Amino acid sequence: MEELELIAFKIISSVGTARSCYIEAIQAAKTGDYEQSAKLIAEGDESFALGHDAHAGLLTKEANEGQGSAVSLLILHAEDQLMSAEAFKTIAQEFIDTHKRIDALEAKLN
């Protein structure tokens, strides 16, 4: 397997794990387990950082070599997954905040 493919798979794997953690964090917040939700966001952030660092390394390599690398569908997919995971984190944080507000309002009513 070529180096570029290995980097793409590292990005896809890392940010896929991050996205899964962010989704699980929403599920934990739905049950009121905000401690677990925070742990899952942190775990997702660690995985996302691995994918982001691999992507940054790819960009640095291209800049240092002074020429554009061949863009493959695999790299495009990896970048799409990277952006998707980043968006999922934003959405997850919004949902978690919303669940906290709902729980606080329900607590006031009871």
C-alpha cells in the first residue's frame, strides 16, 4: 500500500472513531449521564486530533515538496470524513447543551 493511502486510511479511521464518540456522547446526554458524555467528547477529541495531525502532515509534505500531489478519491473521502467529524462535534455539543437545559427546566417544574 502506498504512503498516501496509508495516511488516508489513518485519517478515515481516526475521525470515524471521533464521530462515533460524539454520537455516543449525545446518547449519554439523552439519559442524563453528562459525566459520560463529557468523557466521550474528550475521547472523540483525542481521536480527531490523530486524524487532523495526519492530514496536517500530508499538507506539510505537499508544501515542502513544492508540488501538488495527485488527488485521489480516497484522499477526498478522508477529508470529507474529517470535516464531517468536526461538524458532528459541534452538533453533539449543541444537543448536549440542549439536554442540560431541558433537564434543568424539568427539575424546576418538579
